[in-house]
Amino acid sequence: MILFWLIAVPLLGGGVAWWVERVFGKGSRAVALTALVVEALLVLSLRPDASMQDAWMAQLAWNWIPRFGIGFHLGLDGLSFLLISLTVLLGFMAVGCSWTEIDEQRGLFHFNLLWTLAGVIGVFLALDLFLFFFFWEVMLIPMYFLISLWGHENRAYAAMKFFIFTQVGGLLMLIAILALVFLHRQSSGVLSFDYLQLLGNQLNPEAARWIMLGFFIAFVVKLPSVPFHTWLPDAHTQAPTGGSVLLAGVLLKTGAYGLVRFVLPLFPQAAREFAPVAMALGAISILYAAKLAFAQSDFKRLIAYTSVSHMGFVLVGVFALNTWALQGAVMTMLAHGISAAALFMLAGALQQRLHTRELGAMGGFWTQAPRMGAIGLLFSVAALGMPGLGNFVGEFLVLLGGFRTSVPMTVLAAFGLTLAPIYALQVVQRVFHGPPVENVPADFGLRELGLMLVLVAATLWMGLYPQALLRLSGATISDFTQTLAAQGSPP
Amino acid sequence: MTIAALFALLPLIVIAGASVLVMLAIALRRDARLAFWLTLIGMILALAVLPLSLRLAPMQVTDLLLVDAYAVFFIGLIVSAAALVALLCQGYFRQQQREEIYVLLLTATLGGMLLVSSNHFALFFLGLEILSVSLFPMIAFRVGNKASLEAGIKYLMLSGVSSALLLFGMALIYAASGVLSFPRLAQVAVGIAGDPLAQVGVILMLAGLGFKLSLVPFHLWTADVYQGAPAPVTAFIATVSKTAVFALLVRFWITGGAYRGEVLADILGCIGAVSVLAGNVLALLQTNLKRMLAYSSIAHMGYVLIAFVAGSTLQTELLAESVGFYLLAYLLTNLGALGVISVLSGDEQEYENLDAYEGLFWREPWLAVILTVNLLSLAGIPLTIGFIGKFYVFAASIHASLWPLVACVVVGSGIGLYYYLHVVVVMLGRVLSTPKALPAQSLTKPALALLALLLVGAGVFPGALIQVLQVVAKALA
């Protein structure tokens, strides 16, 4: 039941927030915070036990549409637990950083925010492919409204682009799901959308290859990886800060999660065959997006490209197909969630004060805004992969694991670690150093500082003691690698 | 004809009786309110006696009519939709309260009911003509309006041509087979499959039906008629008329044994694919909401046709189930969307340009939410019934491995998203123009809200509806 409430609480909270704001003209922020606190308590009450043998910590299965063998089947393992925790944490950040930024239609804003969270949490929990697709769409629509209603100057275009990219990807996934289900019925006689039942499918390699491609494209569009990344810079740049935080922090992770949860275990053989292509795409993403990031003059656009670059590491890690690299991919997902959220919050804070995102209009802020400077520097070096901070652990593990699978791709990917300092330090240089410009922003207030310190603590924890997190995802990851080893090896 | 047969026909008799009664009432006293209430009561009565027909089903009444679960389901759908249209009419015609619209509405509904229960070419044609002839004056009902008159004439001409094609097709099939009843046609279907007379006949019939369903390349009338007709009438054409014709096509296809023709399925598949693509692309270019919905309905008819083709290569039960569900979703959704337009409009001024919807969310939040739900359902977004409908289309066409058609549906849906969401974004825009005062429409808004709730409810819990449709589909197989 807790799993059901994990999804229901933000849904209800969203409705109440909207209603409260409509009736009383205020109070939606408090309602949203309350819903998130309840959600956090629910997550904590699950109290993960890393010593468990079964990877599933909790499951819930209800009938839904028996005609098609569709069930309301939720399940929580270490991997989903980590990602849901990240989602809730960033939910707080999104509400916190929009505290003063959003002053129009606040109720509707929090409604959309919480419904996005509910959709994302549903995606991380769903163990029925139809249900997964369902949540995949549910998180999309409120996000669309977040961008198109509270976004910046070019929001309609950006929101539409975001929606159409992900939706068409989603339709491809729906087709792949249906093809998988019908082929499974042909071989087993059972019509079922259930993940656990479909796991042992006996597809012929040709069909598996095509179906895997459908899933792969949907997830890679979301991730995103070159060549499907073009929606992301626009969406990020135009979204309100809270939207960017969720988009970079959590929504991109649903793509990576899909790759780990569905593509590898459902199609081990096809995934192994496809791995070189996927790793190459990942490596290209890392380098190409890093180069593009360097060339941006818009602060949020720059961070958006660094996200593409970091997600390239995730793609390389996932398709290196061994425990180390997969663990690294998961760590990168979490660490990037924190660091990208922090950088977007910084960019949002600057934009709220300066009404511009142009790096050219910034410079020499350190003297006037030392807190901003210190935190900006910290997350910039986190993004470039400084040891001791979260991103380093993830990227290191990815490269370590990747090296055992494909040396050339890993070498290529490793160049990303030399390009990252260039763009990351350049941000610090252009914003905080140099001669001060006329218009210098006020420093972080207490609220913003508090939020940032939470993220600082999180990234430090990940960097210094990642074992706690690795242990949590360990059971799931080793299950996957066992499947891969058993079925994925060439006959 | 037995007494039981009369009971099975009771819904049809009630509607026919109601139309006569309303006509007499008008002759005695011109009172729009009275005519409206008589109409509504007649329709509710017809719905109330439906369970009786269902209990007697399947009942063959003479050679012409077959009252089975399939017919009862679609009769229920048609009469409910017509009742909502009556409500819309009552709110819409403010300047010239003229009662005749209700008589026409009742006869058109009767035509639709005959269509879905016909089992014979003669009744097929009769039903279609009753429906079409009633529609001509309904479309041109705003006599002072040029566009409305033009639309009426346009529909008259094209409908006449398509009826002629249909009739000629029927005649050719009769010449080849010597039978007019669907079940008997099925018995000789194999024998005449190679007969060029029958082949030409079927193709002519499909062309005739294509006009009624506004499939590409027979779609040219659609946008003008949608735009010119009064909004409630547009809602009626978009929903009742198309659903009835499609329901008949399915029955003819299955009972008449036409589904065995593979070439025919290929032709229909092509028509479906072209309709999806052309409908969506043309809808993209519109700035008038009624025209946009017209083109989108072309695309939706294409989706149903694809499900239809896919179903006929699989098994007939899945065909009727998936097509039936999609038609249900299509009917409810279009009724809601055009209903909102109708509530906002009046016969003096139609609310049809997209600009007029700017900022609707802040002026008329409830109507805007209802319209949004309907648009999302048209776009096939989860949580709405439209998604389950589209799911059926995907499931059927993937099951049948019709990959080119699947690709068309994906592309069409992608384009569709853009223009449906565009309307939502326009409604969310903030233009603080002076809101036009809306006259109170006490019954319509709750009815539309109920419809929107139904859309969402059936989208989240489609299980019960699917069971109903399985029963309906079994009746046909």
C-alpha cells in the first residue's frame, strides 16, 4: 500500500494546492511542502535493508484491465528507492527555489509540479509495461505546462519541441511494448504486460533487435543523447527554475532508468550486440556536448549542454554491461541530479536578480556575492569530476567498467574529463572573476543558502562515502548482470 | 411480425412517435420550450426502453431489421448523443427560436438508429436517406447566414452524389448476386468474389460511404460544412452521423462476408493511411477551431479505418471490439469538444476563431478545463478514453503486423499533438479582453462536465467498457 500512496500523495497534494490557492489566494506553497514532507516520510518508512536477498523491497499488484492482461503492478527495489529519494529531494528544491520566482497562478504551478513528481515516481515504480507507459506520459503533460506557462521568452516553441520529441519517442516505445507483448503471447499463450512475466521471453533475435531499438530510441530521446538531444537546450533554457531543476534532476534520469530496467534485462542478447553503437553514441555525446557547452553564452543553455555530456557517461556505463560500469551509471545519475539542479538554481537565482542569462552581462560577482561564488565554484568542480564529490565516483566507475568492455570508446569518453574543466572553470571565470560589471546581484538569502547547503551535503556524501548508495543498488545491478551473463553471451 | 418484435422495436417507435408528436405540437402552438422538452422526454423514453430490446435480442424483425446487442449498443450511443445535441440546440438558438430543429433532430436520429440495426440493403439506404435529408435543413438552419446556406447546399449536392454511387453499387452487387440481405449475401460471397460486377459494386459502395465518413479523397465537403453548420448540428454530424455509418459498415463487412476480400482491405488500408496523414496535416494549418476539428475528424476516421483493416485480417470479434471502442471514444470526445464550442456560441455569433479562445482559462475556467480534457483525449493522451481508443488501434495493427499503417498512425499522432496542444496553449494565454456575458445554460454545462468526467473515468478504468464491447462484438460474429 505504501507504494500506492507514494504516487497518490503528490497527486492529491497537487489537487489540494490548486484548490487552496483558488479559494484563499495563498497557501499552495505550504500545501506542496506538506505533501512533500509526507512523501519523504513515506519513503523513509520503507527503510531499505541492504542485506536482503530478494531485490524487491515491496510490491503491489492489482488487476486493472484484465482484457489485455494489464495490471496495476508496482515494485520497489534499491535502484528505484535511490531514484525516488532523489526525486523527493529535488521536489523540495523545486518548490524552494520557486518560492518567490512564481507569482502568477501559483496554485496551478504547484499542481503541475507535484503531478510531474507523481508521474516520475510512478515511472520508477511501475512493473507493468502498460503502466510504465502510462506514467511516462503522465509526467510529460504537467511538465509541458510548467514550461509553456511559466517559462521565459520563447517558451511556447520550447515546450512544444520538448513534448513532440518525447511523445513520438513514447509512441515508438508503445509500439515496441505491444510487439513484445504479442510476440510473447505467440510463444507462451499468455497475454500479459507484466514485466516479471515478460522477463523470460523467448524472442527470435531479429524481432528482439527491432523491439529493443524502439525502447532504446524512446529512452535515448529522454536521456538525451546525440543525435536526439536538440530539444533539451531549448526546454532547459526556457523552463522556470523549478522546471529546470526537475527536468535536469529527475526527468532525464527516467530515460537512463528505462535503459537499465527494461532494455538490458528484456533483451540481453540484442543489447549486447547493440552495445558498441550505444557506447559510441555515449562517447560522442560526451565530447560533442562538452564542446557545444563551451561555445554557449547563455548560462542555462551552457548547463543544459553539460547535462547532455554527463548523460553520455550514463549511456556508456549502461552499455558497458558489467557491474562496475552499471553502478557507475547509477552514481552518475544521482550525482548529476544534484549538481545539475544546483547549477540551475544558481542560474535561476542570477536570472531572477539580473533579468538576463547572458554570460557577457556577468562578471566579478565574487566580491559582492561570495556565497554565490563559493557554491558556484563547488558545483562547477563537482561537474568537472573533482574527486571527493559525487560526480567523480560515478564517472570513475563508468570508465573503470567501460575499459573492460571497449578500450577505444572508454579512451574517447575519458577525454570528456579534460573537456569538462574547460567549460566548468570558464563559467566560474566569467561569472565570478574579472572586472565587476555595473549590475551586481544581491547574494544568496537564507532560504537559497539553506537549499544549496543541503545539495552540498548530498554531493559531499556521495563523493566521500558512496558505499551506502552502491550497496542499495547493488542487489538490483547484480541481478541484471547475472541475466546478461546467462543469456547475453553469444551462443 | 409478432408482439415481441414490436417490443424489440420500441426505441425506434418511440423516436418516430416523438417526431410526429413534436410536429403536431408545433402545428398547434409554436413554443420552442415545449418542443424541446417533448424531444428530450422522447429520447429519454427511448433510452429507458432499450433494456427491453436488449433482453429480446437478437431479434430479426422482417428481413430488414436485426435488433441485436450490437444494434442496441449503438442505438443507446446515438440517442444519448442526440439528447445532448438537443440540449445544445436549446442553448444555442437564442435569436430565432424555431421548433423545427427538434423535429429534424428526431428524424435524423431515427435514420441513425435504422442504419445501425439494418441487415438489408433496402433499409440501409432508407436509413441513410432519412439521416441525410434531415441533415440538409439542419445544416442550413441559420437562414440569414451565408456560410450556413452554402454549407447546406454543399452537403445536399455531395450527399446526393454519394447516395447515387451507393445505390449504383448496391444495384451492381444485386445484379451479380441476386440477393439484398446481408446474411444471404455472405452465403454467396465466395461465389461472386471474382465477379467484376460485384467488385465494382463494392468499390462504388465504399466510395459512397467514404463521402459520409469524410475519408480522403472524399473529404472535400467536411471543413466547409463543419464551419457553416450551427455548432450543435456540427456536433451531430461529427458524432452521430459518422458513428452510425461506420457501425453499418462494420456490420455489412462482417455479416455480408466482404472481409474475405484481400484487395479490398489493401484499398481501405491506403485510404485510412492517407486520411490520417492528410487530415492531420490540414488540421495543422487551420486557425478556425471548427475547421480544425473537421480535419481532425478526417484523421480520426482514418485511425478507425486502420483498426478496421487490421481487425479484418485477424478475427472479426477483435474488429468489432476495437472499432466499436474507438467509435465510442470518438463520439464522446467530439461531442464534448463541439459541445463547448456550441455553449460558447449563439446563433448570432459563432465562437469559432482560435483568437476568440485566448485566455479562456481565466474567463471560463470550467469550460476551458472541459475543452482541454476533450482535446487531450482527441490527442490520445493517457488518463482519457481517447488513449484507450488509440491503444486499440495500435494493438490491432501491430497484432496484424501492418507496419506501414502503424508508422502512419505514429506520424499522425505526432502532428496531432501539436495542433491540439496549441489550442490549449492559446486558452492559457493571458489576454484580458472584456469577457462576453454568456446567457445561463442551466443543463448544458453539467452535462458537458459529466461527459468530461466520463472521458477521464473510462480512460483510467476502461475494464467495464471493454467488457461491454466484448459482448457487443460477440453479437456480431
